[in-house]
Amino acid sequence: MLKFAIFFLVVSMLAGAMGFMNISAVARRISFVLFGIFLALAGLVLLFFILLDKATSQGALLMLPGVLV
């Protein structure tokens, strides 16, 4: 998704340099939306791994004594 956001950003910059302002605006908006979706998904994955780490580290304390894993 980040790859497509960068692609549309480059298309927007090239279209703007050549004077195609409508194409540049559409490509820029698509780039911003894709980058926003990427950031939201990256944040959710980070939150998931933080919660998973907390759950597994607390679960290690509940192991039965004398049982080696």
C-alpha cells in the first residue's frame, strides 16, 4: 500500500510539473488516502503486537511451578 502511495505521489508531482493540475490533484488525493490507510493499519498492527507481548509476558507468570518448558 505504501508502494502505491509513493507511486501516486510521483505521478502527482510529474503531472503538476507538466501542467496537468486536475490529474495532479486527483493523484495527490489518492496518495494521501493510501498513506493514511497505511498509517492506520501500521498503528493497528503495532497496537496488536504490544497487546500480544503484554498478554504473553503475564501468561508466563501463571505457569505451574516445577514444570519446565
